[in-house]
Amino acid sequence: MTKGSIPAFLRDNYLLILIFILGALLRFYGLDREGIWYDEAVSVAVSKLSFKDIIRWVFDNKAETNPPFYYMVLSVWVPVFGDSEAVLRVPSVIFGSLSVIAIYAVGRQLFDKKTALIAALILALSAFHLRYAQEARGYTLMVCLILVSYYSFLRLTIGKSKLYAAVYVVSTALLVYTHYYGTMIILAQNIFCFTLLLRKRKIGEIGLGGWIKLQAMTGLVLLPGLVFLAVIALKIQKGFWVPEPSSEAIWQFLIIYAGSVYLLVLFLAFSVYAAAGLRKGNPAQVKKPGKTSAEPARAAGLSEGEKLYMLLVWMAVPVLVPYLISLVSSPILIFRYTIGASLALYLLASNGIGKMQNRWLITAAAGLILIFSFANVNTYFSTVRKHQWRELMTFVESNAGPADIIVVSPVYEMVTAEYYHNRKDLTIVPLGNKFPVFENLGRKNIWFVFHEHPESRANSRAGLGAEYDITEFQYNRLDLFKLSKKKND
């Protein structure tokens, strides 16, 4: 059996393959369990445009604050495979599954195989990442590109390579074209590199001039993206829906990344253990009696302290910088935008576990992660989180009379209602500043749909009750009123 044979590859990587399969199965399982919500409905609508019209949409639509790349990916996918809920989410599943391999590659490059496998396991079982792998948005594409960007950077610290330089430039640029928070990753990388380069001449094989050249090439590819960023910044300054973050936001984000307080405590404890191990050196790389050598450090351009510093900056910048911006300007901080920071937390925790010398302790740590993660995954699959537009529209269209009217509030939810609109004899009307007046309604009914809120429900009853007979229905995050014109005595 040659070293490069398929059986040898499977033997050497069977744990990674099993973790990848587990992560992929979880991401494919119940893919259409919930219907689409507003953001996904926007993805559907924009995906049906040409590339030129997608760019125009990004510029012209006042509510759109995302770059165009994910929409372009979906615009290639939808015409071929369709736009059902499950099919729409398959690209996110693919990128999310590939991210398990990508974080393994980064962990192996930074530390060793044990650490890499644990990081892959954490990501594969993460309920946080599972959620966005089952959503027709660009978050898992963003995660995958972040990991490719960091991996190519780490490879460049080992030796000059035109291939990895190109991969770095392309992946980092596409990251920003996928989500504007990609700029936070570029900022984190530059903070890390420049603070080290000011202290010493090189980071492995990357010198100051080489890094500046790499950033200049990335900036050149990003020139059109700077226009997108400027447009998005202006839109946000005119008002953004994100609330101002509280002082507890950062702690809450960490809990979301981990999946629970219990897992976060474990992750932080292992991260502290990894940092504490710096004083004692890296025991995982100490030569043992009877063995030729332990597995060498693969990211030879970085010391153990520099690796941990890189991960800390990677975790902090995508959260702290938007947090500070939100305090002095329009708020822009929301947990799913910072999804890239969670990857650094997983790698930090994995490094702490990988540093333990006792195999049984490592197995016990992995077992705890499995138990708590599966509990989170079970909660995820047993909980309804999204607006139940599918169930609501199915009920309305099954029970509506001929030519009934559907009134939708807020106005932007029209795109979601239209996605599930099959009966063309039913008219969908957006709600403006006041409830519309319908002349000659006769025996037709009005089906009024709005976001669930006790105050809105009470106001609707008080405002419409004098004119209509009201029947109420409730769905997850949505309220439905069936309005029938009262008959004159």
C-alpha cells in the first residue's frame, strides 16, 4: 500500500471524514422543517435577477445593506435547481459542511492534528452554525471564505507562494463582496500583522513590504467593493434597524457562539489552559523517549504566543469594533454578522484540549462537547424560530373565499407573502400608514397579517372591531385576523 493510496488516506483521515459526514448530515436534516422568512424571501427575489440587475438592486434598494456576491451565487443555483425551501438552502449547507474541513486545515496549520479534529468537531456540532447552514443567506459562505483567507495567510508565513497569495487575495476580496463585516476580518489580520511587524522584521516568510503588497493587491480587487461599502454606509447612516447594543452584548454573543453557558465555560477554561501552557512551552511538540520526533509545528512562521494572539485578535475585532461604532454612530452590531469571531473561539478551546497529555482527559473533554452540543442541536430541531409564513399562507389559501383580500404589515413582508402566494384570485395589499378602505366588499373577507405583538393586536382589535367581525389566529411571530364586514341592522 503506497503512502498516497486511497486506503492510506482513509486510514489517516477517517476521524475527519466521520466528523465531516456528521456535520453534513445534521445540516441536511430537516432542511425544509421551517418555511422561509423575510431575509430568505429577499434572497429568492434577488436571485432571479441578472448579475447587472443584482448590482443595481444593491445600489438602489434602500433596505438592502448586503454586497452582491451571495446573491450572484444563488442566481446561478436557482434557475437550475429551483426555489423550494430545501433547495434554496442547499448552497448554505454545502458551504457550512466545507467549513468543517476548512477549520480542520487551519487548526492543523496552526497547531496539530488533535487540535484540528477537535475544532472540526465543535464546528460540525455547533447549533449556531447549524442554524445558518439551514438559511438561504450568505453567512456560511462568509465563514468558509474567512477560513480560506486565514489558511492561505498561514501558508504564506511558511514560504512564498504565488498560489497561496492568489488564494488569499481572491478569498479575502470575495469575503467583503459577501458581507460588509468581511472588512472586520481584514482589519483583524492587519492589526495582528502590523503589531508584529513593528516589533520584528518578519512574520515567518512575510515581511513588511510583502504584507503591504498583499494588501495592496487585495485592495485593488476590492476597488468596486469600496463603492458598495460607501453606498451601504450611507444607507446605514440614514437609519438602520439594529438596536443600540447593551453592555452585556459581548457576553451574550459568546454564549451564542458556544451554544450554551455550559459549553462557554468549557471553551473559556480550555482557552485559559492553552494560554497558561505558554509558560511551560508546548508539550505536544516535545520529543518523547523512543520516538524520533513529535508532530512539528506546521505554521513555522509563528510562535505559540503569536498564534494565540492571532486568535484573540480574530475573535475580538469583529465584535468590539462594531460595538464601539454602534456607541458613537448608527448601531451595526448583530450577532449573526459576527459569526466569523466564533471560529477563533473554537480554535482557542481546541488548542487547550489538544495540549492535554492524557488521552483519557482529551476523550472526556470531547465527550462533554458531544453531550452539550447534541443537547443544543436537539433544542434547535425542536424549536420553531422563523415566522410561520408557510403555515399561515397555506391556511389562508385553504380557507379563503373567491377574491378575498390579504393585507400585509409591515410593507416589506410583501416579498414573503408573495413567495407563498399560489391562489391568484386572492389579492395581496401592503398596509400603509392606515388600514385601507375597501368599497363594495360584499361577502369577501379580509385576511390581515402582521408581526406578532400584544400592543399591535390590541390596537387592531380596537381600530377594526367597530367595522368588522374579527376572528383571530396566531402563528409563530405572526398574527392573523379574518375580517368580515359587519351587516347593517
